[in-house]
Amino acid sequence: MTIHTPNRTQAERADLTRARILDAAVRQFSANGLAGARTEQIAEEACVNKALLYYYFSSKQAIYDAALEAMANGVLASSLAAMDAGLTAGERLLQFVLNHFDRIHSQQAFQSLMHQEMIRLHRGEDNALAPLVNKVFRPMMVRVRSAIAEGRNSGELIQVDELQIMYAALGANAFYYLSAPIMGLTMGTDPLERNALEHRRKVAIEYLGQTIFTNRAHGALVAARVLASSPMPPTTKSEPRAYQANMTRIGDSATAVPNTEQVRHK
């Protein structure tokens, strides 16, 4: 018996082509920045000709905006899904923190694009942060603040400033990755090696279970449940290195004098 696979419709083929272009664009923009990326490279990596590229997008800026939005939508969906409504407030908060840690090492392209946008904001250049804040980060912030407020009101979480909890939890994640080169030299170990990452995410959640919960025994159980339900996502050997390289490059560019030719859109 022969099974015939129905041909894709024109709309389905168009969606696949558009998605392939955006995937290539994310890689090119995260590696080279908006100014450094070339539409020829995006088209070649997406296996389309340049004319087709401009059939779907009016300009390089339009490709960049669409690629950033697609990445941001994925990050938002993943972050909100981590905060399952069926969990206690404290458990939802720890799930969000763990998702944030995993996102940094598994979504380096998004991290790179966000740092580039922050540099543009710092320099007073046009940037995409305002719409991203409204669409992605404000909804996440609302959900996190709601969980903290609920946890404090129920007595599950300690009565401390909500922003301090967020700075302590999320800031520790960011600092771990940003300080990896120095800590590696200081401690003589590799903070970005897979086993080191697995250990750090584990002890970070266990630490929060002992510090922000009013009942430490309950906090320890919550931390254990969160870790058991959310194993570390797969990663390639190059991903943490790519993140470190991006942060070093972006950090250097933040202190450099901008070149007029470099910031001009191609």
C-alpha cells in the first residue's frame, strides 16, 4: 500500500521559507550585529536568492525587527509556561528563575541581540527595547511580582522587598555567566562546562529554597520538585563559549567610539 503525502500548500511553503529566513537572520545578526550582518549572507544561509528575501521583507531593518520579535515571542512563551498556575507561588517563582538560568545558556542568540540593543540605548541610538519591554519583559515582570506578592501574603515567602528578591535571584544568574572568564582564571575551573552549569543551577535553586521561604524545610522540598521537573536542556559544546565570546565582544564595543560607517544600515 502506497501512502501519498499531500503536497504543501503555497501558504505553508511561504511560511517555511519565511521561518528559514528568520532563523538565518537570527544567527547572522547575533554574530555580526545589525550593521555588520549582510543580507547576502542571510539569503545564502536561508538558501534563497536576495530577491526572494526582499519579497518577504522590505529592508534589512525589517528582517532584523521580525527576527527579534520571533525570538522574543519564544522567550515570553517559555518563561510564562514555566510559571504553571497549578503550583504554589514560591514554586512558580523558582520555576521562573530556573527557566531564566537555562535561557541564558540555551538562547545565546537572544542574549546577544538584547545586549546589542542595550548598547544602542546607552549610546542614544535608535533601538528596539521599548517595544520589547512592553511585549515581553513587562508581562514577565507582572507575573513574577504577582507570584512574590501572593507568596508573601500567604506566608510562604519572607517579607522582604520584591525587587530585592528579583535582583538576588535573576542577578545571580546573569553574574554567573558574565563573570565566567574571571572566575575560571581565579578558581582554575571551567564555569561553562556542562557539569559546572548543572551544579550551579542546582545549588542556585537550593539556595533560594533556603533563603526566601519562611519554612526552610518546605523551601527545600519546593526546590527539589522544581529541579526534578525541569532538567537542564540539551546544549552543544560551543553554546556557552559563543555566549562568552558575544559578551566579550559586546563589552568591548560598548566602550569603543562608534564608527559612522559601521552604524549605517547596509
